[in-house]
Amino acid sequence: MMTTAGASLTSVTEEHYAEPSFWRQYVFSTDHKTIAKQYLALALFWSVVGGLTAHIVRWQLAWPAGTRLGHRLLTPDAYNAMVTMHGTIMVFFVAMPLLLGAFGNFCIPLMIGARDMAFPRLNMLSVWTFFLSSLVLLASFFVPGGAAASGWTAYAPLSSVPAYTAAVLGQDLWILAVALEFASFLMGGINFLTTPLTLRAPGMSLWRLPLLVWYEACASLLFLLSVGPLVAGAVMLLLDRLVGTGFYLPARGGDPLLWEHLFWFFGHPEVYVVALPGFGIMLEILPVFARKPIFGYRTIVISVLTAAGLSLIVWAHHMFVSGMDPRLAAPFSVTTILISVPFVIIVFAMVATLWGGAISLETPMLFALGGLASFILGGVTGIFLGSETTDIYLHATYFVVAHFHYTMFPVTFFAGFAGLYYWYPKMFGRMMNERLGKLHFWLTFILFNAVFIPLFVVGLAGTPRRVYAPAAYELFKPLQHFQVAATVATLLLLASQLPFVANFLLSMVRGRRAEKNPWRANTLEWTVESPPPHGNFAAPPVVRHGPYEYSVPGSRVDWMAQDQRFEPAQAAGGG
Amino acid sequence: MDTLATSPSDVAVEPDRIRAIPQGKVGVWWFLASEIMIFGGLIGSFILIRLAHGGWHAEADHVHWRIGALNTLVLLTSSLTMAWACDAVKERDQRALKTFLFLTMLLGLTFLGIKAFEYSWEISDGFTPATNLFFAFYFTLTGLHACHVLGGIVANTLLWLCAVRGRRWPMIQHRVEFAGLYWHFVDIVWIFLFPLVYLS
Amino acid sequence: MIQNWLPLGASSFSGDVDGVFRLILYVVGAWFILVEALILFFVIRYRRRRAGQAVYVTGETAYQLAWILIPGLIVLLLDLGIDASGARAWGKIKEQTPAAAFKARVTAERFAWLFTYPGPDRRFGTEDDLWEVGTLHVPVGQPVELEMNSMDVIHSFAVPNFRLRQDILPGRTIKAWFEATQPGSYEIECTELCGAEHYKMQGKAIALDAKEYERWSREHWPAAPVRPQDQPKTASAAHGGNE
């Protein structure tokens, strides 16, 4: 099953777009829109599982096992497994498939005026590989010994010696599932990097690409360049566990720090792989709902490329106190703190986009703004961790947990919801309910902050993370009510997703039918039917200008699709 | 700047150079980039750890450099036959294509056969991946490489079958070229491995 | 205000760490408030009230870009200041160890801490060594140098009140130091996940002023020497210690 290498586009589309059977249309589809929905379905499934792991972890922290309300079955090993799986699921099985698999696949071909991705069959293989990796990870919950329990970071030797946790088979399956997930997104990345280069519609120069396409491609490149060493590392980890090699075992000449370097060399860029598409979604939505061009398009592109490049040389800020040579700390601290500069510029550009706009707060815009506002707190708290000295105190405390939830949650869930509410009409041909959407936003925003502000507090006090019972320490007993508060907020936050679930499902059958362009947006996906037919465009659109021509002076309307010419307003007064 | 184009000739339909490259080639290059990072990570780790442990000269004495050298010759020759296969497909010479693809497969299988013999010799001598860290790296590096050789043999076999059945030329030309890129990459990885593992 | 958020600082470098913390807090705090306030203000001020309200500003001219690039430059300069401040403090804490008269060995093991003192002869591995499980007694006002080992997985020795943290890797000895400035009992945590009972791997660092420390030494040092081969190498071997 080779890729569609070099075959002419017409021959691919002819065989590709004849009327398919049920199986070819919904299960074994090569249509990027269907593949996107498959990724979306898997991401939504895993977000439920991931939310449940969060529930279990937070319940234990508020009401420990053995107390009146505690989970009687939650042993420390099981707790460690829940913590491990929560992180693994959210990063690899929710954020990646949602932001890259779903939005990347759905939007890229449409936004560049293409009929599909460059390699549709490779695309199908990628989502099926992801499905397989999901099965493997799901299985790991049910095997004897339970799921992996060494943290999503799987530090060796805790993870490399089977005797050290209850999860023997579980850890092996974890490695296999993550490896398959990597393979899936490498395959997807080949599409994401090739398609915008080779299949752009006439007139779509690189500087006329919508920012989401830039950000998805940049994220894919970052993933592709950084995951390799960890693939090597995972092979070594598996060999340590199964064959008795000693890559990470000092007794056999190995070094646990090797794993840390290999993991974080990927692990840090990975969080930008997740953050970039989230930002891309916010950058698409802000201009539409402010009716203003995005401020500083080229600057934003240069900034994100700079940030992506820098992200490859910051990884050891996760390892300041790891026992590595202390002289490495200062250089990595410098690069880490510098990476705030391009991000700051992007954030300022987003704020500047709001200035002088005509802002309307529909649900997508609310989520985009809420995501931006929350991410800023995550970003500034990162400075405390990027400085090697304050990191001595804050490393491995709840401060870190709060920091990364204030970055990862906004780019995954706020941006993800923003994207879902925004592109739902295009994906499913129906409008979602706006009232339920606003309710969902306010509950999520308020409760999200209610969960994680208390965690900053307990973290500043020194509470360590991944600890079954923080109240076992005298220092943290007085803070138990913060843990309870965070847990109550978590339960309410999880419950607040019900309006979204109801809205998402019911709108699919009962929502108002969507027109082509309900948001009056400029990018090319809004020029075709909702949902688009196979092949997207009857004929390749001809692109005439950039994607953010809103409120052009003298224009008849305040938007201008990328394939539309400028239409002057009627005479008399004009402009 | 490219903000607003209002004139009728505003459509910049530049046939830019990027779009002229067959997209399968772009795809293969991205794939190879990711593979370079995988092997780079493994080889980099090996180099750094080997230096930290003082070179492992005693342990490294137990690999069979003559066999490694033979295998290097085999693989280099297979790259030559692969290059000839690519030439043949450009000239639409079906017979030459079949011959050279077959030779490449054969040489690839020879490489794997020699490797298997080498592994069994080492294991029966008592050197397994668990013996010491040098041999852990040795087996992992050459084993991962061998898996990639196997993948390349499979791809070449499929292409050879296409050639035997006389498939359409434009399609098979590009695919042979991509398989050639991959095969040369696998060869280059070996060229790094051989001195690092066998000759140091 | 900080004093309310962070626990009491009781070491000679806790002030340095807190100083960098304060600097970062003021810098990022100011930016945070400014940017969030701007977002809120813009969202309210530029709510859509009438058609054609938005201005066509692309941010592509030098003048327009200055509005975001100059603040970006200011951030860069402040970043470099934070870097300098952090590097100074880090050098003092992690790259230099003051000449320490007082040494102790820390052996981390799933799931307990073993502390060993060299005794009057100032040498480890001799008959006059003292060990205890879970509690570290140190004199106030003297630098204490720790030589740390792990018997199994990665652990991390952390004392929040000292602003001290250092991961301990198996297979090598890692050093850390601190100087307690106030007498008291300070909790020791393990802060690197090491298995099921990671949360139970607690300890206490007890800092005693000179007189108290002398009294403690006299009371707790073994009357008879213990041969090195009879001394426990791990906490589990010690079965609760000999205090």
C-alpha cells in the first residue's frame, strides 16, 4: 500500500470521489473530513476517560482512602496509575488527536483550496494506527497489575525495572501504545507538511496562508524533528524491561539521566506541538469576531517559527535539579526565558487585534478570549520555573501542575471548544445552540480557575506532586481545605461539560441547518457547502488576497473571502 | 505587502518552485528527516555514553570487524544496483529494472543473512544484549538498522513485482525513485554505524 | 505578602531564592495585570455597537508594529535581568559548596531515608559513625554538606523551609549543602515519584543551636564503637536506627 506518489491529481480524485459504500465512507475512508471526525470521536472518548482519571485523583486528594468519603479501593499504586494515565491520555490521546488530528485534517485542505490531503491513504493509515494505539492503551487498564504507574514521564529505573511497580504488562503496553501514537502522528505529519507546500490553490502564496495552516505545519515539523530520540529511547526502555539490557540501570553501566534527556528533548517541544494548533485556532477566530485583520500577520509567523526553533534547545529546564552538571542550568535557563519573547509578541498581536475592533462575543469568541486570558497566567508562571533558582524550590510541586494546566488546558480545551463551536456548522451542516454554548463557556471558565488557583497556593507552600496523601506532611495539613476546594471545583467542571455534550449531539439532528458562511469569515472553507462534498471544491478556487481582509475601507461588506475581489460600496459618501 | 489586492491582475498565480516537486518526493524527505532523528538519537546516545565509559575498547574487541566490512561491501553494492535500477526506470528499460531491483533485493537479503550468522556466532560465544552496555547498544543499533533493511527489501520486492507485471511507467518511476532514496538512507546509516561499532 | 505564601525560610540561601522569586513576581505580576486589563478593556470598549465600526489596521507598518515590538523588547530586557539574578543565586547555591565542617551521608531507598554521620574522627566508614533513620540532626549556623546516594530509583531530597531540593540518582554520589539559620524541626520530602509508598518517604531535619547540638551528640553517640561492617547501609537494614 504505497503512497499516491507523484500521481496526477485528477486520476486520484476520479477514483477517490465515486460513490463509496458505507464501509468506505465512514470506516475506511480516505476523505480528510471523515478522518478528522474519526480523530475527533477518539479524542472526545479519551477526554471522558481522562476526565474520569482526574476525578479519581482529585477525590483521593480531598478525601483520602481510609477517611469517611475516601475511595476504599484506591491503593497508592492505583493512585500512581491514575496520575500516570491522566497525563498520558490528556497529552497524547486528547490534545494531539483533537488539535492536530481533527482540526488539522479538517481545515488544512479546505483552507488551502485543495480537494484532499497529499496522501489520503497514508492519512487513513494514520488514524487507524491511532485507533490501534488507543486499544493498546485501553487494554493496559485491564491487564493484571493495572496501568503504568511511573508518571507520564516514565523516569527510569522506576519504569525500566518491572519489579518496581505493580504494572508489569501495563508499562510494556504503555510503551507500545505511545510508540504507535508517535507513528500515527509522524504519518499524519508527512501529510501536514507536504499538502500546504504542494496542493495550494492558485494564488495562495505562502504569505496568504491562514495562520492555522502555518501553525499546524509548524507543530508537525516540531513533532517530526523532536520525537526521533524518544523513539530510540523507548526502544531502549522496552529492551531494558524485556531483554535485560541496562541502558538506564547503573548496576549494568547505564544511566537514568539518559532517559531524562531523551524524554525531555521531545517532551518540551511536544507541549508546543500541542500549543501551536491551539493558538492557530484562536488566531483564526479573533479576526472573524472582531471584524478586523489579524494584527501583524508576518510578525506572528516569524515569531512562531522562532519559538518552535527555540523550543528545541530548552529541554533541560525540566532537569535543573536532576543531578546533571549544574553548569548546564544557566544556559538552559536563558533559552527558556527567552522563549517567552516570541510568545509575548504573539499575545500582544492578539490583543492588538482587539483594539479598534467590532467585537461580538459569540461562543467561539468567548472560548478564544478565555483561552488567551488563561494561557497568559500559564505563561507568566512559567518564568518562575524557567529561572533555575526559583525552580529549586518550585520543581515537582503543585506550582508546576498549576502552571502546565494553565497552558495545556486553555490550548486544548478552550481553543478546542472554540474550534468546535466555530467549525461545527462546516463539519456537520448544523448550527449549535448559542445559549447552551455560552452557559458551557462561563461554567468551564469559572470552574477551571476554581480548580487551579488553589493548586498554585498549595504549590507555593511546597506541596509535592504525585503524592497520594499530601496531608501526611505537617506542612501541608493546614492546606487540606484548598485540596477539597479544588476537588469540588473539578467535579463541577466535569459536570459542566454536559451542556456541551448535549449541544454537540442534539444539534447534529435538531440544529438549524447551516448556510455556507454563518460567521461571514474569509477563509476558503466558508466558500463551500456545509458540510463540504467529497472533493471540497468543484473547481480550484483562485485566491486573490490574504485571509484577514475584514472591514476594508470602502468595501461593500466588512468581509472578503479569499477568492473574492474587492467590491466597492455604492457611490455617494462611500469609504 | 500582501494585504489587499484590488486590481484585476491581482491574482499571483506564480508556478512556484515548491509546487513543481512531485509531492511524493516531498513526503519521502519528511519521512527520512524523522528517521534521521531516530537514528541520530540512538547513535548520539551511544557516542556520548561510550565516551563517558572510557571507550569500551575491551568490549568492542569481540565484534567481528571483518564480517562488518563484508556487510558494508554488500550494502554499498546494493546501493549501486539500486541506483542502476533508478536509471533503468528513467529510461523505461523494464528488463534492466527487473534485474537491478532483483539484485538489490538479493544483496539486501545477503546482508541480513550475514547479520543473522554474525548474531548467532556472538550469542553462542556468550555475548547477548544483556551481557554489557556495549553489546546492548551493538544489538540495538544494528538490530534497528536491520529492521529498516528488511523494510526496504519488502518495498523493493513489491516494486519488483510491479515491474514484472509491467505496471504504468509514470507511477512506478516515482516509486522506484522514492524507494531508492530510502535505500540510500539505510546505507548511509550503516556507513555511520560501521566505524562507530566495528572500527573504534 | 510573600511571607504568607511561602513557608518560613530557615537557611542561609532561602533569602536568595525568595529574592529571585520576588523579582519575578513583581515583573510578571505587572505584565499580567496590564495585559489582562487591556484585554478586558478592549473587549468592553470595542463591543460591536454599529456597523462599520472596526478599523482596518493590519499591523504591517513600522509604526504599528512598534506597539508590540517595543513592549517585546522591554520583556526581553527584563528577561535578561531575571536571568542574571537567577544565575547569581544559582551559582551560590549549586555551584559552590562552602568549606563544611559538618558532613552527613544521605542514603535514599524505597521508602525511607538513612542518615549517617562520620563521628569525631570526621571519616565515614569507621567505627565511630552514627546513623539514624528518617531524622537528620544538624547544628545551626554551620554549613552542612550532604553526600547523597540512592539504592534503587531516582529520589529527590527536598526541605521546603531550606529552599533545598536535589534529585538523587542511583549509581552515583550527588552532593548538596545548606546552612540552617534557625533552630527548629523541618520536614523532609521525597519529591520524585519512586513507587507506591513515595508519599510516606518523609523525614525531619532538626536544627539545634550549638549548645543543644552538643547535648544531643553526647546523648546519642554510641558508647561503644560499631564495626563498619555491622553498620547498616540502608534504612531497611537499620530497622529504626540506634538513637
